[in-house]
Amino acid sequence: MTALLNINHITGGYNIHKPVLHDLEFDVDPGEIVGLIGLNGAGKSTTIKHVLGLMEPAEGVIYINSKTIHEDAEAYRKQLAYIPESPILYEEMTLWEHLRLTAMAYGVPEGVWEERSERLMETYQMSWRKNWFPNHFSKGMRQKVMIMCAFLVEPKLYVVDEPFVGLDPVAIKSLLDMMVEMKENGAGILMSTHILATAERYCDRFVLLHEGRVALKGTMKEIQEQAGMPGANLDDLYIEVTKGEITS
Amino acid sequence: MTGQWWNERAGAFWGKAGRYLRLIGNSGFMFALYILLFAGAVFYPAFLDWLPQSPWVVIALWLIFSVLTLRGPIRPFVQSGDLVFLLPLEKRMAPFFKKSIRYSAALQGVEVLAVYIVLGPVIQERTAAGGAGYIGMLLLLLVITFLTTFIKWEEWKWHDHTHRYISTAVRWVWPALLMLAAWWGSIFLAGAGLLGVIGHWQLVKRRSASMLLRWEVLLEAENHQLAKFYRFVQSFAEVPHIEVKIKRRRWLASLVDKFTHKQENTYLYLYGKAFVRSGEYAGMFIRLLVVCGLVMYAFAPEWMRLGIGGLFLYMTAVQLQALKSHYATIDWPDLYPVPLRWKEQAFITFTRALLMVQGAGIILLHAWIGQSLLVTAALALFVVLLLLYYPRWVTRRKQKEMV
């Protein structure tokens, strides 16, 4: 089976002479959630920016369903939806208009997007804020708009950066349930997070980054073996990685 | 010490404001101001002759000076961090806030003084306040302005709306007494106004003696005052740290919703919503049309009207180019699976449609104001040519920007 997302020996960063990422290599397959774990500054968000095509790698290639962004930018982008760490909203658009615009941009047909939007707004308890502008939203509500826009598209690949910050417990539960549902429907999810207990429960595989390099990767069992710490939980493994003594 | 902080903050603000004001001075604003002053000087005597001899003039004066003396916007010079760090020092902040109030009152006083001088001939001709009375009246107005600012400050501490409303209503009485004093030439009434406002101030002060400051109200006032200044500056220069006000504009926004739901229209939708709701795009568009009409009306020669129409349409086109970079700082438009060339096309299509509307408006204005149908036809021809050439003009500008 070809990987849904294939990160193929990527080196890159903001400055070509000082790369932040060094020879990264990992996959996300359809029907799985991969946790991208690392300290602040380990390179999680930079990795995500490379996947989105907002940054160009100095070396290496990224494939989504065997296609690079240079081969066909529209086809590449259409397959992924992104939930950013800090919500990015159009201040001049209401919640409903955000959903409509996203549907338009991703070619979600009329009739379908309205039905999905209503369902999403209900799930995230935002129905009565349908015509509100973002400046009246709390941080959590803004994050909900991002989540709704991503799930409205129903893409093959979800790229999710620290999604739980600011969300209330009900919304966190809804988000996790939805991720599981999409995964069962065959979507792949790359999720960066610091909430390790949640990651351990929900992710099928993990990529632990340290200083821009993959320190450990694989299923829970595999990374325990790689670290030589059988039975260790993700917290312990993570702490061990941050000491800088484990490299793959 | 807190008074010293105030000096530093006010100094920092004026340093920045000074640079902006210089920019405004160089932007042709001063020229427009001179023209306005000149035109005012020409038309003022005629206006005085036209002004009817009636008590309504005094009522108008009362309204003008009441608003001016009572408005008293206060700039507290607080910052959001103060709500955390300065809260424990509230009791020692008195020198700081006293300076804020005096500063705000002085600025308002300047405004009162300027309007008083401009309206001087009306006041002297239509009321009994001539000679010494004229100066006396000005001094009393300034005293009211100062005390009102102090009263307002005390009112801010009150949580109780009813008392605040009553106090606000009472404030209107003092300028009214002054105006009546000027109308009848009664020193007694003027004295009553002065004593009234002093009494009011003392009462308000006593009431709020043991009350705490409401810091959030102060911060809100500060932001409001600053935003007002920056909005004024923004009409002349780019202001980076201004919070753009979003207006809902239900009817206009619903026109944008009429775009067909298809991928090709993604950017049309984006530009449409930005134009209707954000910044000053729509306001600028309408203002240019109105000013165009006024200028056409003021300048009689037909060939000049033709030039004015063309110039304003060109100015609209130039101003609309700002819309292009409206989404430059937001990532989403770069992530959409929509070809980049559609963005460019959408921009041209949308702004060209707007120019067509503006062009039609200008032609109609000329048909209404002008006397020559031939010139109206020439203007229409110009609009058509500009619309035809517009896409190429946009592309050329883009190439120039890249070089």
C-alpha cells in the first residue's frame, strides 16, 4: 500500500544555511492517526508548514498520494485540510460565511456543505453563533471554527497542529470522536500535540522529534523497543528523548 | 513618581503622533485646509446676513457649546498591562490621573476656544455678550469644560447607571444658563451657572470619595480615544497598529452572497466581503462619488467637469488597488486548492465591476449637474475606454511593483 503522506528525507527551515529539520523521514497511511511529538522548537510546526507547501524543503520531497505539490498544486492541496495551532480567521466574515467560503474553495457542492455545516455547528454548540463575527468569539470558539472548516471538507489527510488548546472538554471529546470516525472512513491524520496521555490513547503511531531529527518512530511497542524501555509510557519516552540520548 | 510615568507616556505618544502629523501636513491636507479657510472667509459675511433674527440661533449656540463642553473625552493614558501591574498602586496613582484629566480638559478647551472664535461674530451680533461680556463668557465656558471633565471622571467610578444618567442630564443645565445669560445680558444667570457647576462637582466628588477606580472602563476609554486618533491618521497614511472596524452592512453583504457557489468564485467572494465590510473601502468609494459631485457643481466650466469626472474615476481605481493585498497576511488563500491565476482574475473582474458602477454614477451626476450633453457623452466614452484598458493597467502596475 502506498502511503497517503510520505515525507521523504526532508531537510529544511527558514534559512537554507541553518536548517531546522534534518533528514526527516516518515509516513502517514490511510486509516491511521500519527502523533507528531516534540518539545517547543523541536520542529513540529516547521514540518507541518512543509507539508502544507507554505515552506519549501532544501532537500527531499513530500508526496501526498504519490504526488508532489509541484506536479499539481491544486490536486495536492485538495487532499488535505489543516487545523492551525492559533486560529486564523477572516475578521470580516461570520461563522456561516467561513463555512461557505471553505466549501467553495474545496469544491464541496451546494446542498452537501449546508447539511454538513449544520451538523458540525450542532456538534460544537455553535449553531446560535452562526452569524457572529470572529471578534466576538473566545479563543476556544475561534478554534472550533477552524475545526469545523477542516471537517467540512472531509479530505483524505488531516494536518492538525495542537488542536486542544483553549477547547472545552465537550469540544475536545467531539474532536477526538470525529477524528476516530474519519480515520475509520479511511482518512489519515497527522497530529502534533503536547497532551501525551491523549496522544497515547488515540494515535496509532508516533514520531518523536528532537532538535529537528526523528528520535523515535513507530507504534507504542516499537518505540518502547527502540528506546530500550519496554512498558514505558509516552511521557517517560518523551522525557528520555528530550535528554538527547536517544537517536534513531 | 506616578506623575513622572505620566510624562513619559504622554511624551511617547506625542513623539509618535508628531511624526504622523508631519506626514499629514505633507500630504496635501494643509492645502485643503487653506482652501477651506479661504472659502469660509469668503462666504461667512453672507452667512451672517442670511442668519435670521430668532431665538433659534441661541438654541443652536447652546447645543453647540453644550456638546463641546460636556463631551469631554478623557484620555486616561492607561495600558492593558496596568490592569495587572499598577492595580496595587491605585491609591498612589492620583498625580498620574490628575495629569490625565487636566490634559484631556486642556485639549477640549482648545476645541471650545477655536469654535468660540469662529462663532465670535454670531455671538457678538446676536446675543448681549459683547465687549467684556464676550471674554467673560469664554472664560466661563472654559471653566465649565474643565470642571465637566473632572465630574465625568468621578462619574466613571459609579456602578449605578441611574445616578450616572441623572448627573449627565444635570450637566446640560450649566451651559444653558450661560446661553440664557448671554441672550438676556444677565450677570446673575452667568453667576448661577458658575456656582451650579462648582456645586455639582463637589457633590459628585463627595459621592465617589470612597469608590475605587474601574480600570476596565479606563482602558476602554483609552483604546477608544487612541483608535479615534489613528482612524483620522489613516485617511492620510498607513497605520500598522489600528484595529480595523468591521461593519455588518447586511444588505450589501447579501449581494456578495449571490455569487454562484463554485470554486471559480472563491476569491470573488473573498474580495466582495472585504470590500463591503472591512476597512474603509466602501466608505471611500461612496465618498469619492459624493466629493466628485460637489467639485463638479463648484467648477462651472464644462471641460473642467469632464476632467474632474475622469480624475475621480482614476482615483477610485488607484484606491481600489489596496484591496489586492487585503489578505496578504493570512495563510488560507494560499492553501486553497484554487489556481493562483483565478485570484488575479477575480481581482480584476471585481474591481472592474466596481469601477463600472462608479463610472455610471459619475456620468449620471454630470447629466444632472452639467449643461452639455456632448460633455456627458465624452465622459461616458472616457469611462468605457478606462474600463477596456483597466486589466492591462493592473497587470502593468503589478510588473512595476515586482521590478
